Amino acid sequence: MDPTGLALVELGAILFALGMLGRIAARFGMSPIPLYLLGGLAFGKGGIVEMQAAAEFGHLAGEIGVVLLLLLLGLEYTAAELVTGLRRSWVAGLVDIVANATPGAVVALLLGWGAVGAVTMGGVTYISSSGIVAKVLNDLGRLGNRETPVILSILVFEDLAMAVYLPILTMMLAGLSFAAGAKSLAIALLAITVVLVVALRYGRYVSSVVDSNDNEVFLLKLLGAALLVAGIASALNVSAAVGAFLLGIAISGSTAHEAAKLLEPLRDLFAAIFFVAFGLNTDPTAIPPVLGWAVALAVITALTKLGTGWWAAKRQGIRRMGRARAGAALVARGEFSIVIAGLAVSMGGVDSRLAALASAYVLLMAVLGPIAARLVEPAVRFFQRIGPRADPVGRAPGGEPVGL
């Protein structure tokens, strides 16, 4: 078979398999991310059936998937919401960084992966999956709960932290000097500041440039602008993902709402290809040697996320059940952990085992997160039943009101 025909057959088989895997995930009420990664592992080097003819398209489509993921994330926020969320959650956000980035960094250092590996794995274990968290909250009917604003504030802080973290990681992976790295970081911070100011004061003008009543024209403008900004950002060593995120923030109002609706199917398609492309480039035989580390990180960082959410919710006066729900909701890791690992692997400069560790870790956490969110309420009620009895006026021995 000629190369073009072979590539089309392989790509068609992969897309069809992704559709079947997504259907299976939906039936069990779970995120499809773990299944997409497993599909990539099965079709890649060392897998059950090796499909490399479609790898070139998969790599480019995966890059577009990252751009669309971050663009849609930016469209979800207005500049005012980001500023408000940052003011409300910066203390909890700093605790979140220390508690959840440290385990990944320590494991990387123990494995001898150096400073770059430590910074990369710190990011992998730090950031929760906004997509999985939002879906779980919606599926469980918790969007109106008292603890939900706490959860969303932490997610907003994490997203803003990524806008600073990704340029730093890109700088380290590129092996830039301190002066060049400082310049790259300054450009990133300046870009973030300028975009926030523009979005706050002139967002309607940015929106009017890309807006259109014709969906075809609207889509071409949006996708073209996103790829253009992402490419310029990448050329400046700021990170293509950050460029797309900032563009999303700058688009506001009804234009942002319509853009999100128009781009969601494309985002889902290319994001799925991105996870498969990451799996295609990960040798499944490299996973067993690091599986123990992945399990250890999963256990530790599930507990640290639980602790972070509990502490942040407690600061807002939320009762025990709400604190537990807040912590459990944040456990899931997913798309952004893979984005970080994929960036490190594609640019080089990290140990080849890092992709295997990140894959195994995300597989575990993307499954564990929704399960934890669903089981946290029965677990808390069970421990309340077997724990010290509350007094007749509904107060636990420590004097705190018992309830949700």
C-alpha cells in the first residue's frame, strides 16, 4: 500500500477506535483520557499493533489539540474573574503548589533526573484536570454547592500559575542562559499583564475583530488567530499553550460564548488525538519499571489534594462534608499533566522514562479522581457513624457544628 493510503487507513482506524473508547468511558461515567492514553500505548512503538504511518499527522494534530485546550480554557474566564479569583485564592494556591508539586519534584530527583526533570514532574503532579473536575461537579449536581467556588478559585489560580510555569519550563528545556531565561520570563509576565489590561478595558474590540455572523468565517478567524498567536509565543520561548490561553482571555462577552460552542467539537477531536500521540511516543515496556513510583505518587498526591481542598474550604467556613468534597474534587489529573510531559519529551533534555511515569500517573489519577469525588460522601458519613457521637445540640466534641 502506498504511504498516503496506509496513513489514511491507520488514521481512520485510530479515530474509530477513539470513538469506541469514548463510548465505553461514557457508559461507565468516567473520563476518556485514560482510555485514549491506553489506545496510544497499544498503537505505538512496542504496542500490540504499531501504527507509525499516521504519526506525523498525529504529532501536528496533537500540537493543535494543546492550543485548542488552552484557548477554550481562556475563553471560560473573563479578566475580571481571573483577578477576583487570584485575590480570593492566592494563599490556598501557594499551599497547593508546595503540597502537590513537591512529591513529583522529589521523585524526579530520587530517580536522578536533575533540576529539569524535577521542575517537569512537579508540574505534572501539581495541576488538577479542569476538564475532569468540571465534568464531575456537573454530573454529581454539585455546581451550586457552597464549596464549589473554593474549588473553582483554586483551579483559576492553577491556570494562572501555568501561564508563568510553562515559559519557565520551556526556558529550562531549551537550555537558555540565565539572562536569556530571565528575558523569556519577563516577556511572558509582560504579555500576561498586557492581555489582562487589554481584556479588562478593550475586550470588546478584540472580540469584534474575530467575531462574525458566518460560522465558517468565525471558525477560520478563531483558529487562525489561535495558531498565529501560539506560533509567535513559541518563537519567543514563551510557550504556544500560554499564547492560546491569553488569546482566550482577551475574547470576551457573547463572542467568547459563541466561540466556545463552535470550538468544543474541534477541541475534543484534536485533544483526543493529542493523548493518543503522546501514547504513541511512549514505550509501554518502559512503564513497569516506574509503576511503583507512579502508584506512590498517586497515593501521596491524592492525599495532598484532599488536604489542600479541605484546608481551603475550612478557611471559607465550610463544614466537614463540604471540605471533603472540595478536596476529593481536586484529585483528578489529566490533560495538563500530559501537556507538560509532552512538552518536555518533545523538546528533549529529560530522561526518557519521564513519559512512562507521567502516563502511568495520569492513568491512575484520571480514574481515581472521579471515583474519589463519588465516594467521598459515603466515606465521610461512615466515619461519622463510627466516630465519637455528636452531642444532642448537633455539635461534635470539638465544638464544630455537624452537618453538610
